[in-house]
Amino acid sequence: MKLKFWGTRGSVASGLTNSEFAAKIKNILSKASPDDIRDSESIDNFLQNLPYADRKTLGGNTSCVQASFEDLFLVFDAGSGLRLLGNDLMEKFGPVIPFTLHIFLSHFHWDHIQGFPFFNPAFIKGNTIKLYSALNKAHKLLSRQQDASYFPVKFEDFGADIEFINFTPDAPFEVENIEIRVLQLSHPGTSTGFRASDGSTTLVYMSDTELVTLKSEQTEKYKEFVQDADAVIVDAQYDFEESHQKKHWGHSSPFLFMDVLKGTGVKRVFLFHHDPGHTDKEIYRMHARARKYKEYNYPDESFDVMIAIEGDEFSF
């Protein structure tokens, strides 16, 4: 399985400001010696050896994650990052090689669907896009954002064959020999978590869920859902304080997820759905604190706490 993050922000797209960008450049230049910048090759080497917090930005696009099982493309959520994925697919396949894409929609808050009107493969006749949702009114909800009052192109103007597939939470199903399990999450208006497995590797996507108000029986369901997964993508929008201050807003913190994941045998945890009000620096700092929290409270747990960064790719 290959995993790629196309959008990692939550709520609204939020890139670096000019002042944040300038501060990042200044910080990088302060670490460079004359030898580090003498030519293009030395500059590349210098940048590659910087800590990832220095050489990367988290990105500004909202939720969109791609999981590839051989030639099968699974996409989780259609936030603004879906536009970048669409551009990448067009480069690979062009307008003449048809392909099928499976998109799983956790829910219909705008940051999880706003990329679809800008998804170029949807305009290409011959492509097939299958949209999976727990709601039987998914077509109505998704197409509403392309009403003439909001967007100049109607949903009906897409050229691809777009199919809506309704599923029932807690009822597993298969997509081309990939087992998909779903779980209803605690979030205003509801949200769905997904577990995809080909029998050898397993990915769990659990964005947009609140843990601070979770009851014990729900927590046990969460723990069972992630059991032994190779990678778990979790809602880490808030720091610990915010998760209590913003009860019922539907989001969590990495510290609360460390408590849920203990004893589940997961291998990697990706902190995801970064708050648009948090700077890259603040999110990197929260990531470092989350790792320390896990090491201090659960030293026997071996899972790695990682951070979801737009453009990053992993193979499992």
C-alpha cells in the first residue's frame, strides 16, 4: 500500500502567510554556511539534511488522502487537496486513458467536499468516479455546492460517470478485494471512519471525531476499529486545552488519541486535520509534545507518532 497526503488542514484552507514564509527562510539561512550554498548540488544537500520542520511546510489544503493498492486508487475525503490529486492523475493518465477512482466521503462539511468542483478527472468522459457515503442523500448534498448561486459549473455538466454508493455503518463491504469497514464517529451531524485492508496491510482514516465526550463503550469500538493497523490517520486539530474548551465542536487532540491507541498494536499514527488557526511552528511543537506524552505515559508502546504533511508519501 502507498499512502499520499494531498490535503491535511481542517475547517478551511490555510497556507503560510508572507511573514511566516519570510521567517522560515530567515531561519533556514541562519543555519547555512558558505559551503552549504556554493552551488545547486550543495544547496540541495543542505536542504535535505535540515530537520523536516525547517525544510517543509504542512501545506494549506483541506482533507484529502490517497491510498493505492497496486492499480486501485482509494481516496478519503474531497477537500481542496482533491484538486492537486486530480492534476496528478491527469498527468499520469491524460484525457485519453480512462480510469476508475473510489472516493470515500466521511461527511459533508465543506472542508471535506470543496475540492470536487475543481477535480479535473470528473470532467473527462470515460472516467468512472465512485463516491461512497453513509448518507442516502449524498448526491443532493455534494451537488448543492455547485448551485448557480455558488459555482458556475453544474454538477450535471461533469463528463465522467459518477456513481453514488450508499453503505451502512458497521457493515463491511469490499472494493475490488479490499475489505472496507466503517464506523460512525462522534461529530456534529455525524462522520464516518474507514478501515481499508488488503489482507497484508491496513489503513484507518479517522478524521473529524471528538474524544473528550466519548463514552466508554464508544471508546472500546474505536480501539477495536484500529486494532493492529499499519497506519492510523487521526483528528489532531486541537491541543489538550482546546479539546476541552471546544466541547461539541467535533474535534480532538493527539494526546487524547494516545490514550485511545494504547494497547491496540497499531504501527504508525499520523496527526491530521490541522487547525487553520495554528501556525506550522505551533503544530510542529504540538507534534513534539505528543511524542513526549506517549513516551512518558506509554513507554512500552512501539507505535510511531508522525505528522501528516501535504505532499508526503509512504509505502507499507
